[in-house]
Amino acid sequence: MIELTDVTKRYPGGHEALSNLNLAIEQGELVFLTGHSGAGKSTLLKLVAAIERPTSGHVIVNGQNVGRMKRAALPYFRRNIGLIFQDHKLLYDRNVFDNVLLPLHIQGMTGADAGKRVRAALDKVGLLKKEKARPITLSGGEQQRLCIARAIVSRPALVLADEPTANLDDAYARDIMDMFQAFNEVGVTLVISTHDQDLIRRYGGRDVRLAYGRQVSEAMA
Amino acid sequence: MRAWLAHHLHSLATAMRQFGETPLSTLFTILVIGVAVALPAGLYLLLTNLDRAADGVKPQAELTLFLKLDIDATAGRALAERIGQEADVAEVRFIDRAEGIARLESAGLADIAAGLPENPLPHTLVIKPREETVTAMEALGARLQVLPESERVLLDSDWIKRLTALMQLGRDLIFMLAVILGLALAAITANTIRLQIYAKRDEIEVARLIGATDRFIRRPYLYFGGIQGLAGGLSGWLLVMIGLGLLGDSVSQTATAYGVEFSLQALGLSELIALLSLSASLGWLGAFLSVTHTLREVETF
């Protein structure tokens, strides 16, 4: 599903976030990206989500070469990926329901069907009762759950999460990981960056450790 | 198709909500656009009305040759005969000085004529050229001017020519003004949209990340720009109408004083439609430029 070959990402100014990285992720895998901050975890996720282009090497996702993708093709490519951000990136000018509706709306889905999908997604993350609430009134854990609902509402086969539990206390973090595990069990490929080793030990899955832009170890927990 | 329509309606609603969120600044922007629209539109109206007023006066393709005072009637008639035989002259009328003063009296200037100690008018020839173009008349006029009997030649086409030239100048000026103010309109819209986009940068970024096309992101802003332009055009039209209402009375009073029936004419329906669609599309254009620019700025890929 994801294939990185000799991928290097150098930012303007010369900082090399990833150096000659090779990595393959199969469909249905649960993969943790670990490593110190600045190891290149976020950069890797950005390359896979086609938010940035690799400086050299190939990033193939769903059979498409991200580096060579045309600008016009980007939106359609991104619709197949659910993105979960550390800072949630919610829209505070609309309620919970409308935040989750946005991806469907973008894909041209409206009306009762869309409403059903939104409520199903909110149900999965336990926010069904708060659909009328404004995101700003939600707790940190709830905001992260809302971000997850938005990422899964269009039922993507691949979900990328950048430090989804970083700012959450342990109970909330476990909540969220349970959800991810449930998605993985129904066949969703998940790539999660984290520096929480306990989490990985508890949930198992593949651990890809990065350091200074290179993969240093690989383990199955 | 239904989704497409729904999205357009949603974009429209978003644009309208944007107006509602900032009523005061929207109002001012619309007023500024209105002034930008009203200036060329008002001038255009002034010119068309002037054109209409000038239309009432038929151009006379005639030359008037005033003879020197010491030329008597017999010599005058002889001259008329001679000029009448010229190839480019269609007709010559000799107007005796006595007849001239009589015409003045019948034209309602009897008081003035009676007050004169003696008839100051010379004998006059009114010459109709065969060809009624300005160049032909000018050539003929130049030849008549140098005759020894000639005091002065009056080319009646002169002021028509000047008026036509002035009108053309006016039209050119209005066109220039319209272009400049049209640019201003697009710029005003682009600027208001730019400020809006800065406030909504997060939204644009998020929409981008979850797969929104540029068109999807652009659409509400285009609606906003178009509607703002349309409203601006309407307010400009209103300004012109108000101005017309204020001027109308004094114009017809002036016309009446000159013994003419004349009232200002407002913009016609087709002109109004042209005005509104132009201002709406300029607003749209401004929005398009602004959003496209910002989308490129936000782009990291």
C-alpha cells in the first residue's frame, strides 16, 4: 500500500529530515513510527499524505507516485486518506456535526445519506450526543476524537495519525488507541507516529524506529 | 447534479453569511464601489443627454458670406450670380440688408432693431454647396473668404463639428474613467476578499488537507465578489438616479427658459443590465484573482 524507496527530504536551508529511507507498508498493517522529535516522523507522514514532495526517491501510495503527482490530482488522492493531526485542525466557526460533514461535502455528498454517515462516525468516537456543540467547548480528548471522526467519515482505507495522543492523559490516550485498534480490525491501514513506548507495548503492531532521518530498527511488539 | 446544485447553494449561503457577519464594512465597500460605478455612469448619462439635446438642432449645410458694407445691392446680386455658376455651388440666395433687419424683427428682436440708429447689417449671401461634407464646405469657404467683396465667411458647420469633437472627447474620457474605475472596483473586491481569506486561512488549509479542490474552495468567495459587485453596481445606479432627481428640475426649468421642452433621461433597462453585469463580473474577477493568489501562497506541495 505504501512504498518508500531511497527517499530523501531536504528542507530549504539544508536540513535533511529524511535520508535514503526505504520502507514498505502492506494493506491492513498497524504501524507505529517512533523516534525522538526531529527524527523525521512527521515528515514521513507528510510525504505519504502528499502534503510535501520528496527531494529524491519514490513515494508510492495506492500505486500512485506522490512526487510526480499533478496538482489537480492531489485533492482526489487525499480523499482516500484519513488525516489525524496533533493540533486537531478543527474549524471553530461551526459545530461538531458540520466539522465531520466537511469531507463528505467536499466529495459532493449531501442530504440524508451524508447525515447518516456523519452520525455513524460520531457514534464510533462517542460524540453522538455533542453533535450540536462547538469544538471549542470540547475537552482535549474530545477534540482529538472529533478529528478522528472527521478522518474516518469518508471511510478511507488508510489513516495517518501524527502524535494523536501526545497531549492527552493516559485514560484518554487509551480510549483513542482502542478506537484505532478497532479500525485496524476492520481492515484499515494505520500509520501512527508517537513517542509513547508504553502504548506500543500495550497494543502491539509494527514499530518502525527513526533517528535523524534514518530507520534504525524494526520490531514487532 | 444534485450535489453540484447543493454545493452552489451552500456557497451562496456562505457568501451571504459573510455579508451578515460584517455588515458595516460590507456596506462601506458597497458604497465605495457605488461611487466608482456612479462616476462613469453619471458622465455617460450626461453625455447621452447632451447628444440628445444637440440632435434637436439640425446641422445646416450652408455658408453665410457677409459682404463689405460699401458693396451695394447691385454689386451684391452680380456676385451672387457669379458664385452661383461655380461648379461646387448648388444655390445662392441674396439677402438684402433691409430684408436682413426685417428678419431680425420677425425673429422677436424688434425692440433691438428699433433701437438702432441705422441698419448695421451688410448685404449677405447664403450659399448652399453641392457637396455637404465638412471638407468640401471648408474648401468653398476658403475660396469665398479671399474675394475682394467678402468681409467674413461663416461656416455653419463649425459648431456642429466642434460639438461632435467635444462629444467624442467626452466619450473617450468616460471610457478611460470607466476602465480606471473598473480596475479600482476589481481591486477593492480583491482587497476585501484578501482580508476575509486571511481570517479563513485555517479553513482553507484544512479543506485542502482533506481533499477539497481549488474550485470548491474558491466558489463561496467568487459568489461573495460577484454579489458585492452587483450590490455596488446597484448602489451606483441609485446614486445616479438620486443625482438625476436633484438635477432634473433645474434642467427642465433651464430648458423652459430657452423655450425648449427637455428633460433628463435615466439609464435604460439594457444599460442598467449592462452596468450591473459589468460590476458583478468585475467583482467576480477581483475575487478570483485574490483567491487564486492566496491558494498559491498556502500551497506547500
